[in-house]
Amino acid sequence: MAEHFTRATESTLKWCGRCHRHTKHAVSDGREGRCLEHDAPRETRKQQQAREKRERESREPKLF
Ligand SMILES: [Zn+2]
């Protein structure tokens, strides 16, 4: 059965290759958008960089 999106639809469950499960994806004017679960849309570039820095540091123990 084909999936149809109405303008009222704001998100849909869709397989996400990054989350490896069905997650909510944004829908805008019938177009499927990004996964809402692995990458918070409200996260600013600065917050994203800070999170990536934390993740890097947690993987690589400090030498000093
Ligand atoms: Zn995802």
C-alpha cells in the first residue's frame, strides 16, 4: 500500500540506517525529511561541535 502524506502530517515512522530502527522522520508538504531521533533538529552548530568534541574525548583518553 502506498504511503500518502497530508499537510497535517509532521512526522512519519521510517527506517533509519543510522539508528538501525524505525524512527520518526520529519515530513514537510508531503516530503520526507530527516530522522528526528539521531540528530536533534534544534541542535545548533555550536552544540553539535561540542557534542562531537565530547564524543571524541570519550573515545580517546587524554594523554596529559
Ligand atoms: Zn536516525
